[in-house]
Amino acid sequence: MNFAELLHQTPVFMQVAEAAHELNVPGYMVGGYVRDLVLRRHHKPDVDFVCVGSGIRWAERVAERLEALYGQPVSLAVYKNFGTAMVQAPDMTLEFVGARKESYRADSRKPIVEDGTLQDDQLRRDFTINAMAISLNKADFGTLIDPFDGQGDLRRKLIKTPLDPDITFSDDPLRMMRAIRFATQLNFDIAPETFEAIIRNRERMSILSMERITDELNKIILSNVPSYGFKLLFISELLHQFFPEMVALHGVETINGHSHKDNFYHTLKVLDNLCAYSDDLWLRWAAILHDIAKPATKRYYPKQGWTFHGHEEKGARMVPHIFRRLKLPMNEKMKFVQKLVRLHLRPIALVKETVTDSAIRRLLFEAGDDIDCLMKLCRADITSKDGAKVKKYLQNFDRVEQKIAEVEARDKIRNFQPVITGEIIMETFNITPGKAVGDIKIQVREAILDGKIRNEFEEAYPFMLEIGKKLGYEPVKIITQA
């Protein structure tokens, strides 16, 4: 690849190079952007630059040149404590730092940083494929500087460290998660000596913040085949350090010749299946957690075999605890995952029986706007090795989805609100807020969901009067619909 030609074709890169020349500092493009250029892979518009000198001064000069080029202000953020700066160019984020060498204390992944050379900076990089640099200097403009044969490892599809992997991972244990993340995203292998070092250093994960671990985990989950990353996390026992509930899914128990499936590998299959339907992170988390309570609810009965009764409800109760520990958002994202875990058996139950309007209405009422996501999860949950059985179940799901569309078009149940409110009940019977009001509301709602009455005032109000009388309440005021 002609990197010099590529740099000349990108005005922003030429401004960066000219700024380095003006300051008389050797400058280089480094890191993941260079790796993706070599791979001819689609790359994010985030570019790292390193110079032998002040990265902050370089960034300031680049910002000045880009403002002159585009005729408008350019965002510049300076982080003096770290010796770094970031420039936001149109459609591109540029990060600048001076070349550094690093040393580490045993109890922290935060390095002691000193000024260094380009070679020092490349030595501190995590993997050979991320340690390549492209010169921006006039003497060797566009030259690829690759001291650790990163190009060769890209051809071999191999993740390995520039230095002794034990030192690399002990210094910064997050690099172990990054190794597995890159292997998953790029569909690469991890070099044997590098993977063995991950196993040896797995307990160093204890010095990492959960936020950093989860950030890498989410990137694995968002990859094309996330099961590959989870298998590496499991085999290396990194997963054991922060996600014991998922580890507990692994294994098969046999009693009297009866075995249950391995729920760890089933979960990974569901996750991979779902990737064909959606790239939504939180829907993928629902796939990861849909059977998370099976170990806790597993029972063996001689006549029935293995059961996991109530695992959907217990699993839903586990979701907030897992989200809180993994520092995932405790907001509507968590509630979405919790809802799907709780409901994931409902559509599957419907395909096994005659689908009634009442069952559909109840499912629509409980799932609301998340019904489509729920159906995607349930389709992904069909993992039988029997192709004919899978085909049959998927066809049944087609029938359920058609029925859902018909019921929703007719009854508008999704996120519906009963026409009979608590205020109407209290005014009619002259009662104060309390259990009686709730009981009447529930019975009206259930009658609507069962199809006994329509969610219209002229049918629901007389029904409410009958319920109130049965509970011992006489109407003191008859309300007519406004």
C-alpha cells in the first residue's frame, strides 16, 4: 500500500504533517488506524499521532491550521496531566501525545511516564499489530515503521505482544481483555505464549475498574461472532474473575441417564443467532441473561427429568444485581433487559398450543413496544440440532407474529390504558384510594384482556358497576362519558 499517496489524498493528514514540520518535531501516525489501513479494513475516524516532543503543542498548531483551512473554529481539548490533546476535525477525531516510555507499580495499571523515543513508544504498545507507525516526516514521508513484524502477524491473523506477555499483562491487565476483544473483532488467533500468559495473569484483573472491564466486554458482545470471545474468556478464566453467574451456566449433569443441555454453550448459540437479527447491545445482553437463573432453579425429578421452573422470574430478579456489579446502566436499558428475561418463555409457550386472542392480548400488554425485540430473542432461542424441529418452530413463530399483528390492529392493546381510571371508580362509589380501587381496576383490566368486554366506556363502565356491587359498594354517582 502506498501510504504517502493516501496521506496526500487526505487534507487533514497533510495539515498534521505540516504542523509537525513547522515545530521541527518528528511526527507519526500510530495505533489502530494504521493497523486498519494495512488490513484495508473499515476504520473508525479516530486517529492517534505521536511525536518526539510535545504532543500538546503539536495539537495546538494543528487546530490553528485546520481553522484556517475550514474557516471555522475547531474543537481542541488539552489534558495536561496526561500530556495529551484532542482535536475534533470535520468527520475525524485526532489525538496527539508525545512519545513515552512507561514503568508500572504492582498495585496499579497506571504507568509512571517519562519522555521517550518512537521506539520507546512502540515498545509500550499492547500488541504487534497496534505497534506500527507511519512517518509524517519529509525525509521518509509515508514509510511504515514496523519493528515487531505487525504486518506479518496481520497476515498470520495472530494477536501477540511486542514484549514478554507476562510483563505486558502484569503491567496492564486490561490488555488481556483487549487481546480477546481484538481476536474476536478481527477473527484472529491469540499466539499460544500470549494466551498462556493471559491464563497465568488472570487474577491481575482484580486491580482493574469494572467500568474498563465492561467497556471491553461490550465491544466483544457487539462483534459479529461474540461467542468466540466468550469462549476465550471462559477458557482463560478471565470470565471467572468478573462474571461468575455466566460461568455457572457451564456443564452438564447426568442422573439416571438423564442429562440437561450445557446452558453456557446454549446461551452463546442464542447470542450468535441473535446477531443475525439485531446489533442492539441491550437485546444482546438479554440473550446473555435469558437463562442466567437456570443453575439456581435446576431440579431433577425421576418422572420429569431436569426442570428449571421459574428461571425466567428469578433471572429477571437477578438482572439489576448483575447490572449494578458490572457497572452497566441502571436505567431503562436495564429494565428492557429485565423485561425480556422475564417474558422470554411466553412466545415459546404460545407456539406449542392453540394461540388464543386472550394470550396474545396479555403478551402485547406486558411486552408493549418491546414485543418485536422479544420475538427476535425467542427466534434466536431455538437452538435444536434437529433442523426439521427448528424449521417447525420458526414457522410457528411466523403464525404467532401474524396473530399478534391481527390482534394489535383490532384491539390496540400494546401499551393500552383501560378507560376506567381510579378517579372514575372513586367518584362513582365515593371511596378513597386503597385496595378496593386497585381490585376493581384489575378486574376491569383482566376482563378487557380476556376479551369479555371491549376497552370502551359504554362496555367497561357497566362492568365496573357490577364488580363494585359484588364487592359491596353501591354507586353514589353515575358518570356518563364526556
